[in-house]
Amino acid sequence: MADIAKTLPLKRSSVQSAHENIKQHIHRTPVLTSTTLSRLASTPQSPEALAGTPFKGQAPARPKINFFFKCENYQRIGAFKIRGAFHALSKLSEEELSRGVVTHSSGNHAQALALAARTYGIPAHIVMPTISTPSKIAATQGYGAQVYFSGSTSDEREALVRDVIKDTGAVLVPPYDHPDIILGQGTMALELEEQAAELIKEDPTLSVHHTRRQATNGHADGITGSHVPAPAHLDAVIAPLGGGGMLSGIAIALDGTGTSVFGAEPSFSGADDARRGLADGKRIPAVKSLTIADGLRTPVGEIPWTIISDAAKVRGVYAVTEEQILSAMKLVVERMKVFVEPSAVVGVAVALYDEGFRRLVEREGGQEGWDVGVVLSGGNTTVEAIGKMFATSAKEGERERKGRLGRGGDRVAEDVAG
Amino acid sequence: MADIAKTLPLKRSSVQSAHENIKQHIHRTPVLTSTTLSRLASTPQSPEALAGTPFKGQAPARPKINFFFKCENYQRIGAFKIRGAFHALSKLSEEELSRGVVTHSSGNHAQALALAARTYGIPAHIVMPTISTPSKIAATQGYGAQVYFSGSTSDEREALVRDVIKDTGAVLVPPYDHPDIILGQGTMALELEEQAAELIKEDPTLSVHHTRRQATNGHADGITGSHVPAPAHLDAVIAPLGGGGMLSGIAIALDGTGTSVFGAEPSFSGADDARRGLADGKRIPAVKSLTIADGLRTPVGEIPWTIISDAAKVRGVYAVTEEQILSAMKLVVERMKVFVEPSAVVGVAVALYDEGFRRLVEREGGQEGWDVGVVLSGGNTTVEAIGKMFATSAKEGERERKGRLGRGGDRVAEDVAG
């Protein structure tokens, strides 16, 4: 891997440079809006939904939340990880490339590195836990990578990676804890801000600030008395947070733009290591969670932590339950008809169900509300896996989910992704 | 309903007129391509896949099939039916509108009429079989319609519709067997041909005919020796066929354009009534099938039959098994990340698995192959329903599906919808 001492500084211009390097290899994935999901997020939660939270007994928040979904599930390999992988390879020397690359990954990074290596015509060695999703193992092998199976602890994985390096001389491309990966993942934020601006330019009513925008543009219609110019950017972006490569990259990309950046992680059995670490003032180096958001089972990496723990760059991190993840997933899949994996929807789940976040939007966004970019990070799951997730949850949580989370009930989308 | 004697003639210009009438109310749904699905469709089936078919023991066909997917799952209410409903209402008189509308439907037409009626500010009365999908019942009620439950035979439904008409004076808007509905559904074909042309104009390599197109445009590169100009239209369009409103509308819309139109239906327990009817030379008036493609359980209507049985308008109808429908659905959902209902994928299943169709493409398309428009007609199902479909099939058919249908195995999409 490129020597960390020689990598570009972690700032917006470096993300722009990374984007130039990789854009020939990646899709500019679509940004979608959804009347239905924005309406649901702008509907107060039921008082029962606040039971067991610090907001119990208080009036539910009334935020106005207007989504712009960056659909990285439509990215090559079905997830954003291809951005970091291509950027990492673009920074290797000819000599390094000739030795091939190696990594450990339970899924999307494995496929990403395999495809990027195939594109560069070099060998890829991938260490995967034996418990990885079979479809992800098959996909990685399908891109021509050599797959090695390890136990699921990080010690076991790292030992095997060291063996592979000793045997082959391959260069390590870690899944998130490296500046080149972080800068590569951050490129999605540049596209998101640009695409949201394009959509709003084409149809100003897509922004919550359109009345003020009109006024700012000299077309005041007298309805608004505000003299504050409308922001020319998204009010916030929420991204899933596992190892933190994507979230820190997005925070760097949007630093100084006026857009607030937030992280979203699962709370199940300790996967909310970033939230806990921020509360304690120090990074938590190990996580052992089997959350259904399987891309987010890792602790935040050391370099991402330096960004994520900087409140000027990442304003906050929220955690959601398994039940909230499933509920958000059901909405995205059934209403928007967009197929996503559980890890992809933690950001939507925060906007829909985290009362702390919702109060913040109500307080700061006021009557107008916020334009909120949300990353749907990937779509690599199977219909069988989906079936199992919802078969289990249907039995255990049906009544509870309906009562607590079921705003909109079972209604099918009227207005889907537009 | 508008008197049939007064409706527009069933021809292309009437579809264009219908499109003008409804386009303010509908989405111009996206047309997507998929490198992965086109590659799979252009890969010969295994010899085992032909066992039990008339092609058993013969060499599998080697067609080149290049898909353009018209994604009506992203339509309002999640299915194409909204087109016909809005067109039907646009043709009613003020007096008729004031009486409200009534229909019987097991699903998407019910929601479509309910939403169109709400838009027009008139009452909608919907007769649904008690066995309808709960999400579809809830959605219909969610649009403000009055739902009446009947038994599942057509006699029972029709009796209840007559009762509602007697009680309320409402005007009947049938789900498919009426010229206004047919012309409305046909509007999607106008968009599909226009959008495919736009995509190909932007990136000529998206068409299988791009080499010839270049030659035709005076940029001959010497690779092709052909002097036949490239067609300026899709070679074929395949659409699902239940009552036949959509298929006959598409056939009328594309009549005279040079695009061949084909129908696709499920074969399970007699749902292939159109194919059987065409073989016998007469329409089959009743069907009793519980195919998973629940939108396609109805017999072809009388008026659609006049179009579908005209070989100059519809070149052929093919039928696919439940297993083939599930396999196509798995590919569309997992590879393209596009969430669809089973009825939506019968056209894709024909292109992937019907050896008769594949031989036709090989024979007529030759080395270049065909640009094939396929309608993905709707996306109104639930994650729980998907879970059940694939849980059952996983147990019963896993080995068989892998052996016979599993081209590409379990690989996750490299290049998804673009």
C-alpha cells in the first residue's frame, strides 16, 4: 500500500483529485428522491416509539426531512467500496502493482479489490472469514481473485494476511484504515452534492428551501418574510459507519461546504463502537457483534477515528436497533423498489427513528426543515437472506414493529423514486 | 365507462393522444440497461435446460439479446395500471365522474383507480377478492377507496360489482377489457421507444447495431461489410400478458414501427390461456390458476384478444414455468437491485429461458442480435412474500435451478443498472 507518509493530505482537494483518478472506472450512481419516504420521515413518531429512550414521555419531534438518496447499491460490484479500491491501486507504483494485492474482508471490499485488480491485470489475494455470505465469496472468486478462508477474529485474519504477504510479496490494501481508501470513498460526496444541486436546479420544489430560494433569486412571492438566503448545499449528509472509511471520506469531502455530516451505526451487541467511543473520548479497538448490518461489524479504524472524533467534521453519530434497520429496509425496498442490504439503510433508519437526530433537525431546520443526503451504501444480499431476516422478525416483532415503527402501515408506494 | 362505440380507434395515433391526456399524472419511468443480464441472456442454456421441452437433445440456441428495461415498477402506485386508469377517467363526462367509479381487481388496477379517482376528487368503489395481498388492500384503502370483499370467482366478483352499481350509480372501469384502458397502457411503449433511442443516441454502443449504425452514418470503420441500414427502432418488445390490456396497447402503439411485439405468460396450471387459445384458434374465457405471477391469473379479455390474435400485431406468445419466473426475479432483484413483483419478470424469463424465442432471435438477429425492450410491469410485493417464495423454492428446487437455470451461478452483479 502507498506509504502513509506519502499520501495526499486528508482534505477536500485531495478527494477531488481522487475523483479525477477513478471516475473512468466507476459509475456516477443515481441520486433519487422519494415523496413517500420524506413524508414518513416528516411525520412525528408515536409516543410509544419513545418508550425505553431518553425521550420517553416527551412530545415526539416534528422535523421536516427531505431525502436525497445516493444509491451506491447501483455502483459497480453493488457497493461503494469500488471507489477506494480503484483509488488505492491508482496510487501504487508499477513495481508494487506487479506484486499483486492482498486484503481481508468479509464482503464488499473483497469484491471491489478483486475487480480493481482484474482491471489492472494484477493478482488479488483475499482473506475471508469462512462465515461470509456465500454469494460474496462466489462473486470475489468470479472476479478472478484467490480466496483464502480464515476464522472470524481479526487476529486470525491478520495472521493469514501476513502469511500471504510472506508467500507472494503482495501489497496490503486494507478495507478502510488508509488515506487512499478514505479519499476514494469520499468521492461519492462530491457527486451527491453536485447531483442534488442539479436536481434542485431542474425542479426547485425538490428542496425544502425553494420558497427562500425564489426570494433570494428575486422572485419573491410575498409568502416568505425571511431575509436569510437559502443555503446552496444539502443541510446534512448521513452515512453508514463501520470501519469509518466512507464516513471520514465524506466528512473530508464536505469540509467547509456548510453541510453537516453524521454517522449511523447499528447498536446491536456493541456495534455502536463509535458512539460509545465518542462518549468516552477514545476509540474502541475491538467489536464482536453479529448485527444484520454485516458490513458494519468492524470497529472504527485509527485514521478514520481522527476525522470522526473531530466534531468540526462529523457532528454526531447515532445508533439504530436491528428492528429499526429492518423497518427502514422494508420501506426502501417496498416503497422505493430499490434493493439494498441491511448495512445500507442505517442512515435512513436514523432519520426515521432516532429521536435525538429528529429533534436536532426540528430545532435547526425549523419550519422549512432540512435537505438530507443519505447514502444507500450497497445492495449485495440475496432474496433468500431477505426472506430469513423478515421471516424471523415477522414472528418475533410484528406487533411491536407495527405499533412502534409502522408509520404509513403497510401502504405500498404512491410515488416511488423519481 | 365511456361507451365503446365512442372511444378512439385502436391505433397508434390514439395511443399518442392518450399519452397527451395522462402524462401530467404519470411518471416517465426510467429505461435501464444491464450488462450482466444481457450477457446472461446471450449465453446459451445448458443442454439439461432443454430436457422436457421440444428442443430436448438439440444444440442450445446462441442468440444475442440486449435488454432495455422499461421500469414500470417505478410508476406511481408501483405499477403500469395507473396509465389506463387515468386515461379512462379523462374520457368520462362530468356527469359520469360525479357518480364515481367502480371496478373489481385483485391488486394494481384497484390502487390505480383509487389514486386516479382521488386525483379527480370522485368516489372509488373497489371489489377485491378476500384472498388479495393485504398490502394491496391496505394501499387501496389508503388512497381513500371503499373496498368490498368478494369470493375469488369472476361470477362472485361481478355480482358484487352489479350490486355496487345499483346502490351508487358508479361507472364501471374494467381492469383491461376496454379501449380506453388499452390505449392508456399502450403509452408506455411510446416512452420506451423514445427513451431507448435517447440512450442509444447518447451512447451508440448500447445498441447491438452500433457498428452498422456507424456505417450508416458515414463513419464506416471497415469492420462490417453490411449494406443494410441499422434499424432505428427496438427489434422487439416483450410484455407480460394477463388480461391483455398492456400487451394489446403496446402492440397498437408500435404497429407499423418495425418493432416485433411478443407476449409472456405463466404456464402454471393453465395460466397460459393466450398461448393455448392461439393454438386452438379461439380465446379461452376462463382461467383458474394460482401462479405466483398473481397479476397474470386472468384470461385474456375480448377486446385485447382481437389484437393479440392478430399475428401482424403480436408475433407470438410464450409461457414460462414458476421456476423460471423465480429465477428471473432473483436475477433482476439481486443483479440489477430493482425490486419487482413476480408478474413483472415473465418477459425477462422468456428471453432467458424460452428456447423457442431464443431460436427466433438467433435466426433473425444473427451475429448482431436484437435490441429487446422488456417491460418490468410492477413492484408491488413485500419482503415477507419474497421470503416465502424463495424459502419454498430453496428447499424444493435449489439443485434443479442451479443445474438448469443457474447461468452465472450466485455471482453478484458487477455492472448493475446503468
